[in-house]
Amino acid sequence: MPPAAPRKFRPMTHTFPTRLARSLRVATLAVLSFVWAGHGSRLYAAGEEVAVVVKIGGIPWFTVMEKGIRQAGMETNLNASMVGPTTADPAQQVRAVEDLIARKVRVIAVVPNDATALEPVFARARAAGIAVLTHESPNQRGADWDLEMMDNDEFAAKNMTRLAQAMGGEGEYIVFVGSLTVPLHNLWADSAIAYQRAHFPKMHLVADRFGVAESVDDSFNTTSDSLLSHPNLKGILTFGSQGPIGAGRAVRERGLTGKVAVVGGFSPTQGRKLLKEGVIAEGFFFNPREAGYALVYVAKMIVDGTPIRDGFEIPGLGRAKVDADRHVIRFDRIHSLNRDTIDEFAALGL
């Protein structure tokens, strides 16, 4: 049998009903209009991305900072995100910055674990046309700008004054920092010790500072050892959010509440019980959500080419002081962690 004649192709002639087609066109235009509008006058290109590399991921301080980063990203229409290394390891931060250079992000912001270790990779970022911001690193080489949320000497003086009050103005004390390479923690420690020597001469620093205050366990163990090696110890001043927690737990475990004072900024949800029990005397800190928020707003200024001048404002944070020679941007946002304020800050998830 001869093959059957092929069936002729007849194109479909029916169309969507006019009303449905019109509705789809309107919906599509609405979506496109929403995406285009954002929070600014134009749609940012995919490359205009801001990434913040923090010291370590997974701890409350930087979890809250991420909230500020994301909020400001939505408000400024920048693609803002946070990168958190698994440990407070300078090498991990360097690798994170290298990855961001490869991604060709627009601005990289870093909270350094080791300022010196980051200098070469910052140079590579800037050579690639990427702006570099730092936070808590006011003397950082290779950064376009450093952002600070308070006056460092004032902050150090507040901490030392409170420790002196808790110690009755005399006796032995020790100091914790996040690590011996964290620039700002060590600046605060230097300033606080100098303030003690000038204003509280009957107090005595009895050991070199310990770089343990980014770890509860390390702070606990170092406090326990120090209480054995310095039986007359009366105070612990700590810069680093985990330091007061570990130190406070060691003091409480040994029945020394009220006899050994602990002062320093901490995560309110972690330290609220210790503070209310009187183990931690008080802490001073800046809100990390505000810091993350500010970093992205400064990044927005860089992306837009807006001059960074003394007195510029960020919503909710007030006016900035700008040191153009040192490339430091500073806000006045010191908060006290005491029995009257602790619940309010804990409610923020800090």
C-alpha cells in the first residue's frame, strides 16, 4: 500500500480572550514598574553589590548586624549581604575578600580580625576597582574609609570608670580583648589602661592582656586560671562580646559574685541573667544593627559618588563626624547595658 498522504499542518488561529490578554499585560507592567522603582531613581545593575565580611558568623552580635545590613540594602536598593567565617581566623577573612573580588562586587566592608593580614588583599580589591570599607579598624591601611560608631577614648574611659567604681577604686585587674590582632579592641585596651593610670592609681594591671574575648570557653578558662594565679584579683575588663559571658560564668561558679567585678560589652540575650544577678556590673556597647545599617548607607554614597563630608546624616543615626585626613567616619552611639536597659536590647535579639 502506498504511504498515506501527510496531513497538512494547520496553524492554530484562536487567541487568548481580549480581556485576559489585557490583564496579563497590565500585571506584567505593574511588576516591571515595581522592580524598576525600588527605593531610588534607577534600577541598580547586578554588579552593584555590597558585601560585609565580619569576624565570625553564628554569634548574636553579627546575627543582629546582618539585620541592619539587609534593612539598609532594601532601603538603598543595593544588593547587601554578610559573609561570616566559621572561626575568628584572619586567613578565612582574606579568602572571603578574595572570593568577593572574583565576584566583582562593588563595595567590600570588613570587620577585621587582623588589620595587617588584610592589607595585601585590600590592595588587590582597590586595584580591581572595588571600594573597601572597614569597621572597628580606624588605622587600617588600604581602606577607603573606616566607620566607627563612637569615640574610642570616651568608650574606653566609660568602661574603666565603671570597673573602678565596682572595685572601689583599688586592687588588681586584668584585661581581655577579642584577639591580640583586633585593632579596635587593642586600641580600647590601651586607652582604658592609660586612663586607669591617670585617674585610678591604686588599681593595678597584673598581667598582659588576653586575646580570648570572642570565645565563651576561652574567656571562662582564662578567668578560672587567673583567679588561681592572682588570688587578690578584683576586676576583669573585657572588650569582645563573649568575654563578659565566659568571665562572668567563671566568677559565679566560684562564688565570687560581688567580689570580682566584670565590666564589658556583651550580647544582651546571653548576659541578661548574669547582669541581673550582679555578676556583670555593667557594659557599654554600640548596637551592631546600627553599625551594619551605617556601613551599607556609606556604601550607597560611594556607589552614587556622593561626597563624604563632615555632618552628613544617616536616618536614625544622626550626623557623622568625618576625619578626611584619616578617612574615618564616626557616629556617637554609645549605649549602656544595665538593669534598666537590658530587657529593651535583649528584645531586639542582641
